[in-house]
Amino acid sequence: MAQYLISVLDDTTNSATAEEMAAIDAFNEELKAKGHWVFAGGLASPSTATVVDGRGGEPVFTDGPYLESKEYVGGFWIIEAPHLDVALRLAALGSRACNRRVELRPFL
Amino acid sequence: MTDASKVIARVYREEWAPVVATLARRLRDLDIAEEMAAEAFATAVERWPVDGVPPNPGAWLATTAYRKAIDRLRREVRREEKHKEALVLSDPPEPLGAIDDDRLRLIFTCCHPALAMESRVALTLRMVGGLTVPEIARAFLVREDAMGRRITRAKAKIKAARIPYGVPFREDLPARVTGVLTVLYLIFNEGYLASDPGKEAIRGELTAEAIRLTRLVRDLMPDDGEVAGLLALMLLTEARRPARVSASGELVTLAEQDRSAWDRELIAEGHALVRARASPPGRRLGVSRSSPRSTPSTPTPGTSVTPTGRRSSRSTTSCFASTPRRSCGSTGRSRSPSSTVRRSPSRRWTVCRWRATTPSTPPARSCCAGWAAARSRGRRTTGLSRSPATPRRRRTSSVAVMSWAQRARRAE
């Protein structure tokens, strides 16, 4: 089984409607029931991010996103699937549930 | 050329795809499969002139390539490779689709929708068609190293994203088959008129391979009108192959062809496919059935094409007009992809579909334009007259957006 990251692409934060949240919950339950679930979560806006550079002696903290873009990752799922065809199908269901475009990416 | 090198050249054409496909199934790695197949052929080049050609060259190559792969995997120390070795040695049975054919599995992998269309075509021509990277680069009008990188990237994605090696889920088949048909069609095209001016104009092994694979897809989806349509189109075109080249190797125009040399069996089979698609209700058909444009020109069974009749002259001219390269090529030259789509929004299929989704692609670099230019170059260098193309040019916009079934109806 391989793991895949499904990133939800969005341009606003916490914008899901009640129906979308219900659909997401139902999708999550389905993932768990079929053994695909690893983890999922929604993310706060990029403006709340802090960039941390610990490569030197003292860590340096910088306010704000490392990279600014109109669209960003608003949330994600990590799923397990035997191969890409299954992962694509789950990503399509996830996209329908949250009513957003998603990006599917395999873990190494 | 010595006898042994002639045999090797022939065996390469015939056995490349089966050897790669078998290795891909056993190794689950297209890269290693391709590399080991190439090494096996290199060994054959060294040994066959000395030791003689083995009685079953294909089996010899498959065994040699497989042994080389095992040796290589044993040398590797990484855990992943060891895991793969275990997989190879146990060679586990796997769930099969309706059809068990290594090459069909390979083609579904190479034509996966997660790959860009250009990559799908290039990868299939390399892995299944056995064309070399320079040959494919010429067909696309791109540099060799760029094409090499494209193929390498595609193979890397197949590996990293775990694109499965197998026939897709049944419910995914209709969508997946459309992509496969495009690729098969382009392989057929390469055989119909080779892109390399230095080679013989018609490469029968490619057209035969495209037909063979299309037959396999049809076995998988016997009710699909588009599969039947493409197969019919290929058969009706292939039927004229014996008459398309003169004794001196020049391409012969349709008007001058010896029609008694046309393959009547293929014509009959192509006609039967088209007619079977025309009648039964309730099946998924190509747009031809509902299209008023194609209906009047479709011959009735009573006036069907015969290889010598007057009727055949007219109807096979339209076959020529709807042969793949012109319609694809002319569109690539003269129509923007968006206009092609806008003009026929209801069409389910267009040859230039991938261009339509990437309107920013420069035409000269696009797949269609590449094939078009390669084809016209091939036609010039092989001496094929342009005359059949010219009067038909006005119709190309409609030809380009035809479904396979519709093209086959016209070809009939």
C-alpha cells in the first residue's frame, strides 16, 4: 500500500458550508470503513503561518507565509491506496465532497 | 547487411513489444524492463553472428533480458530493489481483467490519464511500438534530448505515483479506452506513412500492431462503437496497403493503384463492423449515427464498395479524405484548437483534444502539428502526390472532429 497526499486547493479559509462539511464527514467515514484513512485536517489561513529556520545556531522565526499565492492548500487528506487508480478515484470523491479542486501527490 | 543482422532487425520489429511487456509484468518497472530488453538485443547483436540465430529468437531474448534483470536486481543493495526481487522471484498471479495480454496491460499503463497526452503517445510508441527516441522526436518535431526527457519523466511518474500495470476497472474503461484509441490511431498513422524519410514509407509491422491491439481492446469492449469504428477505419485503410507502393518503392496515388491487389477480406471485415454498428439500438455509438452529415454519403449494402467498381472509386476517395493524417494534420495547420471545439461543441471526440485543453501550446510544438509536419515531410520525400489532399482541404474541419465510427462510415 502506498500513501498519497490529497491537498484541497482554496482561496479562502474555513469557507466550507454546512452541506460541504456534512459531505466531508461522510467521505471521512467511508475512508475509515474501507481502510484508506490515515489522517485529514483543515488548515488555517497562510497569513497565520510562521516560517522557522533552525539551520543556524538560534532558530529564526519569520511571520507570514513562505510563499504567497492566490490559491493555497486549505486542507488535506493522507490516504492509503494500492495504486494510483484507486487513489484517483478517492481524490475524485474527496473533491466532490468538499466541493473544491484537489491535488493528488504520492509519498516517496 | 549480413544474414544475422537482417534477422536481428526483423526480430527487433517483431519481438520488442512482447519482450518489454513481459518484463514489465514481471518486474513492475518500465525503466528496467526497457533497459534490459535493450541489453538483450545488444547481446544478440554480439552473439548471433558468431553462435548463429537461436531457433526461437523471441524466447531467447525474453530469457536473456529476464536473466539480466535478475542479475541486476541481485547486485542492487537497496531495500526497495530487494523487495522487487522477491516479487520477481515469486512472480505472483494477479487479478486480470477480461483479457490477459501483456501488451494490452502495457498500453493501458502507457496511456494512463494521469500522464500528459504527448507523454502517453511518446511512451506507447517507445514501449509498445518499439520506435527509437530519435524517431519519436522527429514525429513530434522536438529535439531528441527533449523527447528523451519527456519519456523519462513519464516513466518516473508511473513509478512514483504507482500507476498500475494492468487493465483498468470496468467502470473506468470507457474513459480510458478513448485515450488508448488516440494512441493506437497515432501508431497506425506512423505505420501508414513513416515519419522518418530515410525509412521505408509504409511500416506494416506498426499498422499490424495497431490493428492487433485495437482488436484486443474490442474484445474487451465489444459494445463500444468507437472501438469498432476505429478498427473498421484501420481495416479499410490497411486493405489498400498492398497497392500503395510500387515495385520500385514509390508511393502510388489512389487513382493509379491496382485495385485487384486490395485485401478483400479486410474490406469485408471493415464493412461488417460498420454495418453492425449502424443497426442495433440501445448501444453506445459514435456520433455518426445521429449525424445528418454522414448519412447521405453512406453507401447502402447493395451499392457497397468492391475493389474494382466505380462506386469503390468514389467511396474510397472519401476513405482517403478521412484517413487520419490529413484530418489531423490540416487541423493542426489551419485551425486553432479552440475553434475546432467551438464549432462542434457536441462532439464527443476530437483528434486534437489535448490541444484543445492546452490552447497556449505553440502549434509548432503541439502533437498534431508535429504529426502533420512530419507527415507532409514524409509525403514529399517519398514522392506521394499531394493531389488527393488539395480538393478535400475545405472539409477537414468537419473530418477532424469526427468520431472513429463516423470516419469508418465515411471510409466505407
